[in-house]
Amino acid sequence: MKEQFKKFLNEEQDPKAIEKITSKLNDLLMKGEEVGYIAVQKKPAITVFPDSIVLTNKRIIICKPKNLGLSMDFTDYTWDEIVGTFVKEGILGSEFSFSTKTDIQTSIDYIPKIQARKIFTYAKEQLDILKNPVAATTPIVETVQVEEVEEEEDEIEEVETEEVTSYAEILPAAPVYETYEQIQPQAPAPTGDRKLSELSKEELFDKLQNYKKLLDNGLIMQGEYDAFKKEILSYM
């Protein structure tokens, strides 16, 4: 038991006070009860028998020596009785106090600051465990959630198709080219299909006049008229 409480001797606790408390706690601790912290009073003047406060996982125990240290009074308060805890820091030390549901206010003064802060923190932790017992007893297991990356399938849009009744609706329109067909002049055939060499000059002259009318009416082109004219003039 003494080895267990040596860890509290590095924060200005009085070794003699810790040793006395340790010898008494053997018969005070319940089954499953563990000491979390021990704070010892330290007054400016020499204190032969300082008061102490023991915090366990089940209660707060106030230890006050009497009869010159030959005996000790113990007063305990379970965590479910305690409403709140308080720390008031001063120049010569700190005062730790707590209140209960029955409006009992208990305090111990001249606690070294570092010890007062430790018991205040421990008390807060125990009160939180009492309020949230499930969170305190359930071990926290960190789980890494692996998100499965699903390949996004390309959505194929269904396009409504209309029935084609005519191929002209789907075939591209072919370019339209304007074509001009060369009009071949149709010269009036001489009577009895006679050749130019067989015609007289009057008939050749009439024939040339007919070609001239065709040219003037736009039925033949200038080049064609010139060719006919040259041919007729060769027989005149």
C-alpha cells in the first residue's frame, strides 16, 4: 500500500501525513475502490497534524487528525451526493470546497495550488463519469470508415425516336445546281431539204434573214449566227 501512494509525494505532500493516511486506508477502501489523488493541507505556520482529502473513484474522504495524531476522523461523501466542486486560489494556498444535495458545504483551506488543481480536475472527471456512465465504461475504438468508391456508370439517355415515313426526312438535302442546256438553233430546213449549194441567191438571203431573226429573239447565240452567216455567204 505504501508503494502505491509514493506517486503523491512529488507535489509538496507531507510524507508523514501520507504515511498515516495510508495505514488507515487499508480498512477504509471498499471492494473495487481505487485512490485517485491525495491532497495534504500546508499552513504557513508549522502544522504537525494537517488535514487531508482523499479522492477515490467512489467518494471523497476528509481526514482530520485528533488526539495529537493518535486517531483520525473520517468523513466521506459519495459522488452521487455531490452537486459541485470549487477551487479558490489565494496567495498562501488554495481552498477546495464542494457542496452536496443536502446543502452541506465542506471545504479545506491551505491546499498547495498544484494539489488543489489536481483534486479539482479529478473531481470533475468523476462527476462526468457519473453523468455519462455509458461513455465512461464503453472503450473508445477508433474505426476507420472506408468508403467504397463506386464507378459511376454513364447514364444512357433514351431518345425517343419517331417513325420515319419518308427517307427524305433523314437524308441530307442535296445541293441544287442550276444547269443550262444549250439550245441548238433549229434552222428552218429548206424546201425539200435542199443543200445550200442548190439554193439561189434570193433563197440564201432569205435564209440569212431568218438566222438574223433567231439571233435578235435570243434563240441562237452570236457565235452560232456568225458561223451560219459565214457558211451562207460562201455560196452567194
